[in-house]
Amino acid sequence: MNYSEIAELQKKAFLKGVNRSYDARKKHLRNLKKLVLENEHLLIDALNSDFGKPYSEAYITEIFLVLQEIETQLKHLRSWMKPDTVNPTVTTFPSKNFINKQPYGTVLIIGAWNYPVHLTLLPLAGALAAGNMVVIKPSELTQEVSGLLNRLVQKYFDPEVVTVIEGGPEETANLLQQPFDKFFFTGSPRVGKIVMKAAAEKLIPVTLELGGKSPVIIHEDAPLETTAKRVWLGKCANAGQTCIAPDFVLIHKKLEKAFIEQSREALKQFFSDDFIPGENYTRIINHQHFDRLVKLLEKSEVLFGGASNRENRFIEPALIRAGWDDEIMQDEIFGPLLPMITYKDVNEVIHELQKRPAPLALYIFTNDEDLQQRVMDEVPFGGGCINEAPFHTFNPALPFGGAGNSGIGSYHGKYSFDAFSRKQSILKKPFWPDTDIRYMPYDDTKIAWFKRLFS
């Protein structure tokens, strides 16, 4: 079956209402839950095979978050599907006014390699809950997960409801030419622009979950033992290959030495000085990314860490002394390297961040509530945490999305349902009463009546 045939099959199924009713949506969400629960170990084994993601990390960041999303959709689906009622105005009285939540129809979800289960199945839950048909394009960089998802989706879903298309850039380009009703893409800003350009040619709405250099601000009053552990937990997860990982640290000058020592202690506590890729630490996804990260290391002032082994794609977490103009500060790192820039005046930090593209996340460690508010108000970013990193994504009641260069739209929980639904406004009016003032000709008396509404 070619791409146009798949698109046509799903469009016909959508028009027949295959996933429109509450019962149908609930059935498909439960099928997705069964897919994950019954194949948990297969999914985790595939993740480990692709890039050595440890079991505990794979379960928490991939399986758990997907199951939490499915449960959230199932719990609230009936109420979310109901129309929202609004009040009529003077000019529309008497009438009933409401907003329907209609599915877009057919949706293309393009997943990402760094969390290939989470970033594929979590948006799928929202798309199914909203009543859509879905084509999934997993990342070609995680071939084991991609192949497994293809086989499992065929087992648990009819192709008219969910279909997986495997492949690389050529297959993605062909899919982007199909007449889908919605694109959902997770990946880099560079590829996001390609997706948006393809969508613009057909006026297809998009949700783009992109990336960026997510800063950590550590102010002079931050307790460093806890701060260091929380920052490095966020950085070490998935070996830093996370779109919301702390990308660089901005730390008050007087805390620099203490942060270096507390960082060493945190990593000793996490790994007991023993990194075992595949068991307690994730590998770099491929040799191309490994070589890119090693080149950044070679051009940086490494304070500690950074040991590497190309054969098993291992790079030790490294703390780096950096400046704003260093090469490592120009693009998202997507690895376990943490540049650190010191400051004396937080106003300079805010000014510098304002000049840069809005990141997907921002983290600030301080008990100064005025500073917390200033950063939220004055620095553009998608979302983030105060005195934590990066666990805002673990709460399905919080929308997850970027700003500007880091993304368009948001999802998770109710926001996933909304991302895959379009709002349809309806005014329903009785045939009686039917006053003459509504009808032409509109003389001065009638116009005066309208003007009195605002006098």
C-alpha cells in the first residue's frame, strides 16, 4: 500500500466515523494501553538495543509517562468531548451558543529518536482521544524501536485507525506531500521549518515541538548541594540527549568553586564513579553524534569529566568553563556536556538571554521571588521550573511546548486533546420570537437602538 492509498483509507474511515464516538475513542485508547503494558519489556529491550537506555530510566521516561498520558485521556475523555456552552449576547438573544470539539481527521505524527516510545505514543494518545486517524513516522535512527512499533501497531490497531510508516528523510518528505489534516512534529528547528513549509503549501495546521539551548540560572542564594543534584539529574538523563535538558549553567561568581565540588559529589553519588553504558547510563545515539560531541570537548576548557570511548559510544558527563561566544554555546548540545558561565550582575544574564532565541525550557534556582517573577516575565521560553529541573513535563496538567524558535503549540493531558481538536462555534436559535429590528431596511431608529448599547 502506497502513501496516497494509506491517506485515502484513513480519510474514508474518518468520514465513516470509525473513531468519532466516545466508545470508539475509549476502545482505541485501551488498545494503546494494552500495547504498552503487554509489551513493556520488548519496548525497553528495543530502547536498550538502539542506544543502551537503562531499564529504570527507560521505564520512567518512556513507559510511565505514556501510560500516565493514556490514563489521563481515559479519565477525562467524556467531559472533554462535551461542547462548551457560552452565553448569548443582546444581539443574539434568544439563542444557545456552544463550541464543539471536532477532530481534525487524519494526522501525521513524526516522532523523535531521543525518546522514541514517549515522543511517538504520547501524542498518539491525544490524537486518538480527539477522534482522529493517525499515521506515525518513527525516527530512522532508532531502528529497533521503529520496527517494533510497526509490528505492534499492526497487531493492536486496524490500519485505517493507526498505521506506522518506517524510513528516513525520503519517506518523511513523501508523507509531507499527502493531504493530512494535521502535522505533529518533534525534532530540530531545522527540520521543523521543512515541516512547516510543507504544511503552508497545503494550509495544514501544525504543532511543532522543537528544541533550543535551555539555560539554568543559579543565583547567589541557591543551596548548592540540592541545586547541583537536580541540575545533573536533568543533564545525565538519557546522557543529555533530551530536548529540555539543562543546556548550560549561568551561576553567580561567588558560587563557582562550590558548584564545581558539589557537581563532583552529585555525580559520584549517582554513579559511584562507575559508568556502565546500557546498565546505569545511556549511550550516545550514533557515532556521528559521538564525534560531534567529542569535537566540542576538544575545543572546550573541561573542568572535570569528559572521558570517552568511541566503541561503545560512551561520553562521561563533563563540566566546562565557557563564555557566551564559545562554539559550545552556539547550538543545542544534546549530550552530557554542561558549559558554565559565571556572572556578577543578574541583569546582564537577563539581557543576554533576551537577545537569544527562546529556548524550550528554563530553570532558575533561587528563593528570591522577585527575581523568579522577573525571569518569567522578561525572558521568553516555553516552560520550565523554579528550583527544579526538568520535571515540569511529568505533570499532565501542565502544557508542554516551546516559544518562537523552540516550537509552536503545546500538548500533554487536556492540551493533547486540544492540540488534535478544532473548535467549531455554533449558534442555535429558535424560530420564535422574531423581531423586525433584525431585518432591513436599517433606518435611523434601528441604528439608534444599536448605539444605545454602548452609550
